[in-house]
Amino acid sequence: MKKNHSGHYSIGMIAAVLIGLSAVCPFASIHAAPSVAQGNNLNSVSLYNESSWVPPLNSTSPATPSPSQDDVSASFPTGEQGVPADVKQAADNMVQSLSSQPPFVSWKDAELSYHALGPGTHSWLVQVNRAGEYIGYLIIGSDSNGAYQLNEYGNGPGGPYSMDVLRQSLVSLTETDLSSIDKLQVTPMYEEPLLAYWLVRSSTGGEICIDAVTGDPLPVEVADGSWKHKLQNNAFSSSIPFLKTQAQAVTVSSAPFDPYDDLGWLQPKQKLSVRNTGQFMDTLSISPRIIFSATGINFAFGGPLSISGYQSWISPDHPSQPILYALTHHNGLSRFVPLKQLLSAGEFYHLDS
């Protein structure tokens, strides 16, 4: 299996690697087993799709070779079996609309691969590829009425669910939280507001959640769901069907920046009053660099988020009511997240230019 320049494997059909064994499996149910050898390095992560737990590789020999990319099958099925037709139609429409705007022109006529996130979340990861290279993603979910909506999207490298990030994280976990002899079951998950993660279950009964973007371990409350009581239940809802909207030009207010480079925004005087779409747009026009933070649950947003722009989606039937996605960045990835999720869950802060 070839890896593209962003470090993403084609995870729609994940490869399973044991020494001398290659198998291609659907993404929707993933199993992984680390093997520790020679300096506690993860020799291979074996990814399977069906019911049995995957045993670890033999770790007694320090000379056990790490599997190369050539150990894995380079031939992948389309991975579209079981994908609802309306999910594919929604993704096609979204990609077509985005490709009309300058940051996304490379998305025109791109290849799409679909991967269920769950179980039970009714969410789909759609990877956007051109000439075999990963160039972006969509995460499609459903609203309270069952209609499909765009949960988030991104352009460039470093999107969620990178197999490289997962492998690197499992290396760290075998050195701290997990035994090298554990059998692991790994499942890709997505929960509102913006929580993309891997659920790692150990055969010895442990559970660990790994941020699917950064690879960092998440708080233990993610596994049992107890964090959700901290989430305010006053998310802004829209009566405008998202599937009828069209992407507009991206408004960029500043260059990408890291919220940890200057912590001056933590001062009380830097707090902003942003409660609706209009105030958000007006604020960015005056303060081009703002930061979103949700105290106690920043992990559910990938926050704190540095915000340096936005993109509007407008319905021809409701041109005065745009649906906004805030622009943030992570390691070269331009990530667009729904403003309505931010408005209801945290605060915005001004960062001096």
C-alpha cells in the first residue's frame, strides 16, 4: 500500500499486516495489535475488520523486522458498498460547490472514498483524493430531523483519522497505558460537537480514546460519555436545509497562527461578546485574529481554536441567512467548523496583532 505525501493511508479499505500476511479490510470496524521490539518500538499495527480480537506479534526477538509499505496490498476495492446513495449524492454536491471556490479548485472531479464512523453515529468520513493523493475531507452527519448536514471539512494535509498518527500514538500507549501483549480493538468515532477520535479497547478491559487529529490521549470521560453533561444544550438550529446551500468565497482575516504562541488572549479584558453570525463577522473585520475556547471541554472541539476567517454557505431561498463555518488551522490543514457549534459552547477572545 502506498502512502501519500500527507502521511494518510487509503483508510477506506485498511490493510492488515502481520509478518508474511497481508489482508484488505473495510474501515468501519478496525482491529489493531501492537508489537514491541527493539527499544519498545511498535513493529506493526495489524488492522482487521471482523469479530475476532487480533493477537499481538511475537515480541521476544529484537530482530523482528518492521513491515514495509510493500508488505501491504496496494490494490484496494472502492469501499462504497453499504454507503447510502443519498450520502454519496450529498457529498458530490458539497464537493462540487466547494470546488467552485479558489481554495478548493483541486477538488473538481476528485475521487471520493467513504468510511462509516460509529457505530450508531450516522456519520461518514469522506476523503477527497486526486491522483491517489489525499487533498482534503468532509465529515457528513445528520441533523435532528435526519437530514444530512456538513459537520466539518478541511483542505490540505493533516486531516483526521491518519493511520500514521494512530500508529505513533499506539507506540506511546504501549510504553505507558497499554501492555505490549494486549490485543486491541480500534474503532473510528465521531461525536458532536466536533469530536473525532479512535476508541481503543484492550482485551484486558481497558479503554482509551485517541484524538483522531493530534493523536493525543483524550480524557477518560470521553470513553464513558460523562463529559457530555458539560456541553450546553442550546446549540443554534437552522430552518434552512443545508443541502440547498452553495459555498461562497472564503473570507481570510489573517495568516494562520498558534493560540499557544501568545497567551495574552487569556486575560479577562480580551474576552469578546460574540453571540450570533453578524457579531462574529463584524468582530473578525475589526479583530482579525480571535480564539475560541470552551473551558473544560476544549478537547471536544480540538481547541482552543485560532480563527482567521470563515466561509459562508447560502441558500438562494434565504440569501440573508448565511450558514457560517469558521476557519482554523492545524499543521498545514485548513479546517472549517460550523460556527453554530462554537456560539453555543464557549467564548471568543481577541488576540492583539
